[in-house]
Amino acid sequence: MSEPSVEALRSQYQRLLQRMEANEREFRRLGRSVWRVQEDERRRLARDLHDGLGQNLTALKHRLAQLVPMLPDDAALQGHLFGSIALCSETLEDTRSLSRLLRPPILDDLGLEPALRWLARSIGETSGMQISLDIEPLPALGPDLDTLLFRVAQEALNNAAKHAQARNLLLRLVARAGDLQLQIADDGHGCDPDLALRSGGSGLGGMRERLRLYGGSLQLHSAPGAGTRLRATVPLDPGDAA
């Protein structure tokens, strides 16, 4: 029995390579589809919280407020009613905050840059962190890339505020040589990059996998006490991203 020729082996290798590439494209397509379903569910839950529970709490708060002039001169009873109104207000604000965290409407209505400015302002106000933005004019990216980069920025800023305890942070978004680059640098405590990317707690490992679905990458540079620098890169045209 004769040995396969070099040409036959080369042909088999090419077919195997093409099959592997096709499988990789299909895996990415399925991964992107799953992620879109997750974001659609976030959008639905956010809308239900805002339009359903949020509106019911608002109506309840107004009805309780209408009872105030009807109360007898009873300090204890008035205290219970005012406490109930305050509880409605707190729960309403918590509901609105949760709705925005699930899927901020500004991302769908106005796009990535306004959403990033809102994110920086809201996290800066709650954490006391000074967040600077440098966002160059960008072409229209489409909903997938808008959401992808927003989620990476959201994860990185939350980590800087909660875990790194940073005081200052710079977020930069630019387009270079056909790629989008999201760069985030802070002056926090720093971390072990390998551990942060492996840990489920930081969420950065999940962000790296999402970037890979669009042909992108995530790099993390840090050391204890030296702050953290993150760079997320993704093609402006992910090719088979549809």
C-alpha cells in the first residue's frame, strides 16, 4: 500500500484547517447570538421595572401623600404615614437605579458616547472618584459594538471604584488603524492581572471572552500599589459579526 503523497497530505491539511475555521466562525456566531439574547432580556427587565413597578410605586407614593391632609392630629399616625412615603421614595429610587444598571436607556436612545459620559458621571458621584474622559469622534458603530464597549467600561469603572479604591481614572476611546481602542487607567491599589482575568468576581474574564467573539482582545497591566491599565481592542468591522 503506497504512502499518501505530499500533495494529498497538503490537501487533507487544508480541508481540516478550513473545517476548523468554519467551526470557529460558527462558535462565534452562536456566542454573539446568546449575548444578544441576554442583552434583550436585560432591556425587557429594565423596561418592566421602569414602566411597571416604577409607575406603581409612583402612584402609591402620590396616594399616600394625598392622605396627609386627612390625618387627625396624631403624631404617631403621621409618623407612620411619612415613614411609608419615605420608604416608597427609597424603593422607587432603588428600582430606577436597578433599571438603569440592567440597561441604561441612554445607550439605546443616544449611543455609546453619551452613555459613557452618563456612566462616568454616575459612578463618579457615588464613589467620589474623579473620572476624566477623552473620546474622539467615531463613526456609527452599531448596537453590538456600542453595547460591548459600554459593558467593558462599566465593569472596569466598577472594579476601580469598588476594589481598587482609585481616586482618579482616565477613560479614552479612539479609532486607530481599523480598530476601536478603549483605554482605562486608574491610580488605585492595583492587582494581579492573571488572577483578575481568571476570577469570576471581577467580571473582566467574561468581558475578554465577549471581545473575542468580535475578534477583539483585552489586555490588563497592573501591579500591587501601581494602579491598573486596561486596553480593550475590537475591529471597527468585525467581519462575520452579523
